[in-house]
Amino acid sequence: MNQLTQLDHSVLKAITRSPGQATYVIRNMLSWKDDHWDCGFWPGLETSAVLRSCRRLQKCGLIAEASSSYAVMKCWEPAR
């Protein structure tokens, strides 16, 4: 499994465990040192990398953009 696929798997796992979270919150979940969320530990992960991963997962039909009260904040949930 290459690194890109591993990141996508970790992002999908984080979204499944806590749906409706913003992209930056997913990044925080993945870079939390004590691995509280059990989604993998990605030190130095940038929000832009998580957003690209979310876009790939969305294109594959695995996740969808969730509704948000913010105009520019992207939130994600598992696809229905």
C-alpha cells in the first residue's frame, strides 16, 4: 500500500468514526500524538493534504460533503 493510499484509508476511517467534521478537524484527529481516534498517526500532516484526500474519496463515492453553517468550511461524512 503506497503512502497516498494509506492517507486515504486513515482519512476515511476518521470520517467514519466522527462524521460531519471539518477538514481541519480531520487533520487534527490524524496528527494527534496519542492516537486517541485510532486512525493512524500522521505527524506534520497539512490540511491541504487531507482536503485532497477527501476529494479523491468523494470522487470514488466513499464520502460526501456534509452540510455546514459556514460558507467556506468543508465538512465530510460517509456516503449514503
